[in-house]
Amino acid sequence: MATKKRTILIVEDEPQVIRLLSEHLYEAGFLIVKAMDGKEGLKKSLNEKPDLILLDIILPKMDGLTMLKKLRQDKWGKDAKVIILTNLSDGATVDTALQNGVYDFLVKADWKLADVVRKVKERMEV
Amino acid sequence: MPKEYYAKMWDTIKNKKKDFDSEITNRRKNGEQYEASIDVAPILDKKGKVLFFVGLERDISKEKAIDRAKTEFVSLASHQLRTPLTSVKWNIESLLDNGGLNAKQQRNINEVYRGNEKMIELINALLNVARIDMGVFSVETKKIDIISIAKEVVNELLLEIKKKKLRFTEEYGKGITPLPLDPQLIHIVIHNILNNAIKYSHPGGVVDFSIKKDKKSIFITVKDVGIGIPKHQQDKIFQKLFRADNARQMDAGGMGLGLYIIKAIADASGCKISFSSKENEGSTFIVQIPLSGMRKKKGERTLEHLA
């Protein structure tokens, strides 16, 4: 029995991060959609309705928190699963993200890539 | 400001007849908002009845703007620094996962990875120091079991302990019930003193770790028989970026920020850090926490996890 592959949207402007995350998540059996700025991220979220969104904060055109707030105003978007993946760690950013309902706030430099993949799998089981 | 704020102010100066000292967002005649520091005091007659109030207001918009700029700079700078380090970190992890390296290559790559991790740790430490210097870090307490945090830390350091073939003893006293602690901060403190003991021990040395309590306080004690601290440098060890001469020679990879950070945590939360040490014989560090727990402190953010 073939189960439908689940989709992860990566909203990230760093090419290295996109490449490495995509490779590992694809190997883990997920379909990957990419967006390189917040505006594209919002559009693709609402169009493709991914099972999980990995969202960076510092992004061109529209930053991650603004995109998140707009996403939450949408009927589908308000329940979308989001994990923040960023290298920003100031209090105000974390608070805003949590207030807008994210599963996790991960500081990239503090996480092994394999552990990020593990976290994603954990969250997808819900 | 919200209604409750003014209610509190009037209650303080009129009913409680006390000084009211606070920061406020106020509005100019032209409608523009600004930030001010206010101090309102009731003036009482001989019978203790309120005659009138004296209020002092100081426009602190500029100071606040400078503080915000400093916080943003530190945040942004650390973000920029972390970006390439993340790329190195994850690329090396991928490389190692793929295998196919000979022993020499593995060793070289492992050293690159280690150096990269040290830089990440340094950025976190610098972020912490910046937050401490600007007074913006918070102490957010909740009732937790200190022993479970201690065990987490020990677990994180087990590999290092094994690598150095240290004889490690762990002792947890009876009757230590959950108390108000900031989990992140207490983790940083325990991690730092334990990590120092391990770093500055000779291979095959002994490290004793214990948490005990008496009638008033909880004591976290770490004892090692390593390089110790030279007597004439002992008064400097809590200074920023200070590393004793023998520590530098050992190449244990410290930055001289750990003790500065944990001393700031202790001072802010009502705890005490003390130590005794003799060069070439070892050191004992003791963290004392009152049974009432860590004292809360309002701030913008708790500190970064190190290592």
C-alpha cells in the first residue's frame, strides 16, 4: 500500500541551507517545495497547502514573522504547521513567533542537521 | 498607557502614600508619542494626610532608542555570524555521514568541525555577555527539579569525561524538592562549573559533583584535582575574557567568558558563587541557591545555551 508522500515547504534564502535541508528531507521521504522570500512563501503556502512549513525569519521582500502573521489570517493558514528555522535568537522575535502558533523555534547553528530532520519527522506524526 | 496602569499609580501615591517610580509612554501636544521616566511623590502634612503631589518627568526617548539599536545590532551581528557557520556545520555533518574518508581525512575534518562548533559557542557567549552588559536578560523562574537538570548536564558532558578517562562521582542529597529556578540559566551555571572542572583536569583525574541542601540553601559543588588557579590571579577569574596563565597553556579551548556569565546570573538571581583553589592541586567551586529559589528579574530575553 503506497501512502501519499507529504510535502514540506522550505522558506529560506540561504542556498546552502536550502540544498542541505532539501537533500536530507527528500531522503527521509518528503516532497519538497521551496520559496526564497516571504512573499513567495506566503503564495506557495496558500496554493500548495504543505503539511509542514520550515520558515526562516530574515528574508527578502517580506520577513518570516510578517509572512506568518498574514498566513494566520487565512482560513487554511491559521492551522498550518510551522517550524521556525533561523539564526536569530532575540526575545522579541521568539515571543512573536510563539504568539503566532509555531511548533518550534530552532536556532540553526545550535542544531545538527540530522536532529532538525528528526524534529520534522516528530512533528509530522501529529 | 492602559487604565490599570493609572489605577496602580493613584493607588500607590494616594492610598499607599508612597513614591511611584516608572517608565511610561506619554503623548505630546502634537499627538506624538514618546517614552519618559516618571517619579511621582505624595507630600504629606504632619498628620500624614496627602497635601499635594510632586511629579518629575524625564524624556528618555533617546536612551531607549540607543538601547534598542544596541540590542538589534547584537541580534543582527550574531545572525550574520551564525549564517556561514551553519553552512560549514551542516556540510561537514553531511560529509561525515556519507563516509568514505580515510583515518587521516576523518581526523582533519573532525578538527574543522570542532573549531566551527567553538565559534558557534563563542557567538552564543558573546550574545550572553552583550545581554548581561545591557541589563536586558531576564530570570524567569518556575518550580523545577534541580537534580534532573544536573543529570541532563552530566549526560551532555559524559563523552568528554570518558575521553579524558576521568573518575567522575555524582552525589545527590536527599529531600531536595522542586524549587523556583530559571531552567535555562541554572543549566548554563551547572554546565559551566562542571565543564571547567573537566577541561582543567589532567587525564585520569577525579571530578566530584554533588548537590546537597542544608536548612537555608542548596549547594552545588564541583571539585577537581586539576591545574588549579594561581593565587595571584584568583581575584580576576570572574572578569570578562580573563583566562589564567596555566589555563591558556593547557589549550583547553576556553574563552574567558563562562565565569563572567555565571557570576552575572548568580548576582541577578540572588545566588552566590564561591571557590577555593591551589595551583597544581585543583579547585572547588560552590554555587549556593537559597531554598526560596532564584529571584525573578524582568528582562527581554533569557540567555543562550552554551555548547
